[in-house]
Amino acid sequence: MQIVKDFFKSMATSIDSRVTSPVVGTFFTSWALCNWDKLVLLIWGVGSVNSRIETFSASLSPLEINFIVGPASLTLLYLFALPWVNHWIYRAQSPCEGRRYSSAVDLDIDKEEHRGRLVKATKKADMQDQIAEIEIEAEKRNIEADTRRRIAETEKAESERLEAEKRKEKAKSEAEEQKSITQKATHEAELKRIRTEKERQEFELNTEIHNDKLKVMRFPAVFYLIDTLSESIAADEVYLNPSSLGAIVAASFGYGSFEDLLNDRNFNHESLMKTRYLAYDERLLPAFAKVLDENKIEYWGEDWLFEHFQQILSDKFNITISSIDGVVEELVEAINNFDELLDLTESTPVNSEIANTNAIDYEADSADLIDHSFDSTKGLTLSFSTSLTGTTEEDKGYCGDTIDVKFDVDLPIVIGSYGLGEHEKNVTSANLRDYSDPED
């Protein structure tokens, strides 16, 4: 039964789509118009139904013009010619229709305007008495307001006169009070100046005492270096006066003079013990040579004096004295130590990138020195780059196992202008290598 229902439903849908088609419907209508006489005889003709059908069938001939050609021509005219005829008729009628519609609108506007004037005149006539009462009341209120304004102006003028007299009395009183205050302030300022001068003198005295105490506190470290250096060069039967020995120590640590060294409160045993390197530049050896010339030492040169001072710093304080380039070379070798580079994995930027990978047990490649700079107030800074490579875990999808790392190694100034402390690493960038790039 479902198949039969679907069959009839499909047939009904097909017939409906054909009947509602403009071509089919127009053709059937045109055919009916061309063969109306045959259809009338078929429906209302004389005789039985069978005879009428036979007569209708006999009257149809495909060769007749009313069978195919006529209906087809009417269909084409209806579908293609009639829309153009209707379009031309509408265009021909449009000016007349527009003027007719405009006249009708103008007539409606005139009617509404006349009706509005009539309504307005009627309302105005109805409100004449109310308007008159309102105008009288408004005039009365204006008179009362003007009277109150005049009274208020009079009262205000009197109040201003009294206020002016009060201000005059107050100004006179304030002038006398200000004179008294000025005299008191002058006296207090003089007392304050005297106290300030006394406090300044006491402060300068205390500052001098404090500076002398700091110098006394720093003197053991300076004296120890001078005494040790004096004993070292005495083994070679060379004797220098204390001022020359002090100049050697001051020049080695980058001070302009021995007095500058004594004025530096940071020059003490504690700072010396924190110093790892003592860098020097091209000015150190000429300063040593100048000291030897001033003391007329002819058999020994500045290199000999440098070796003595180098030995003292190394033995007594574990300080390596070297040129800046020498310090850089030693640090490059120290940084490429396996443990030093593995410390990079503990930094926050590298840990963040490791969390994005699927690798463990990272190992570091050798670090390449990118750049280095030295500042006598900040210290020595070296910039490195390296790569950390891990072992990929098999149970995880591959997303990278190499991290490119850039880091700085800072040696801060601990003492003087050339005394450098222990180095500290600081990771500046860490990026997981992107293997979607063909170059990788």
C-alpha cells in the first residue's frame, strides 16, 4: 500500500508541476480558445456521450491550423509579446497617472490646510477669555516681581555698604596682625639661620669624623696589600716607599689616586674576598713603569712588578688578574662546562619551552659567544647562544626536541673599577625550534 501511495503522490506532483507551468497552462488555454466549438459540442452537443466523443475525435486533425500552430502562436504572443505591449501601455499612461495623483494630493493638502485654519480659528475664539485672564495675571506678577526686585536691590546695596565697612575694618586689623607676624617671622628666621649654621658646622665636623673612621676601617685591607707587596719585592732586594706601594694598589683596582681608594668605603677585606677577577687595560703597565721610574729602579721592569702583584692576589685572595680579553676567554671555557650549561634548564623561560615539547633529559651544545662589553661602573657582560636537545618520548606525538637559548653572563663590579665578582647567568630568550620551517 505504501508503494501505491508513493506512486500516486509522485504522479500528482508531476501533474501539478506541469499544470502550473506558464507554458503548459498558456498552451492549454490557447488550444481551448482555438477549438472552442468542438469543446462546446463535446460537452453540450446532441446525442449520447459516446457519439459526442466520436464526433469530437473525428473533428480533430493534426494538419489543421487550430490543432498545433494556432495555439502555439497564441502561446508565444502571450508569453513574449503581451508583456512588452503592457509595458508600453504603462509607460504611455504614467505621465497622466502622475499628474492625476499629484492633483489628488494637492487637493487633499488644500483641504487639510483649510480645515487646520478653521480648527485654529475655532480654538482661538474659544480661548480668548482664558488668554485675557492669563495676560492680566502675568502683568500682575510682573509688577509684583519688579517691586520685589527694587526692594532686594535696596537691601543688597545696604548690605554691601555694611560689608565694605567690615572689610575695611578687617583689612586694618589684618595689616596690623601681618606686621606683627612679619616681625616675628624675621626674628624666627634669624634664630633658624643661626641654628642651621650651627647644625651645618656640626654636620661637617661629624662627616669629617665619619670619613676618618671609614678610612681607618679600610686601612687594614690597604695596609695588608701594601705590606704583602713590600715583602714580596724585598725578596728581589727592591724597596719602594709606602706612597709608591699605595699608588700600585690604587692603579691596579682602577682608582685615580691612593686618596680615591681611601675614600671608597667599599674597599675592605670582605669585598676583596668576593672579587673573582681583576681586569686591567693598557693603562696598568705604564702606571707600574712610572712608579719604578720615580723610584729609580733600573734592573726590574713593569712585567716583574705585575707578576709580584698577580702572585699576591692569587695566593691571598684567589683573585685572577688578567686583561679583559683574557677574562672573556676564561669565562667562555668555564661556561662551556657541562654543568654550567645544564643550569640553563632551571630558568623560567627554558622551563616554559620544555613544557611545550615531548622530550626529556636535555643536553646542551657548546655555547657560542655573540658579544661582550665592559663598563667600569656596571661590570663585564657576555652574550651567548646555545641549543638544548632532549630525548623524544615515544608515547607522545612529536612536537620538537630542540630549544634555541640566548643568555647573558654578568660579572658585576665588586671593588674599584676593575674588580669583578662571580659570574651570574641570565636567560634572555628561549625558543622551541619550529620544524615546520623547511630550513630546519
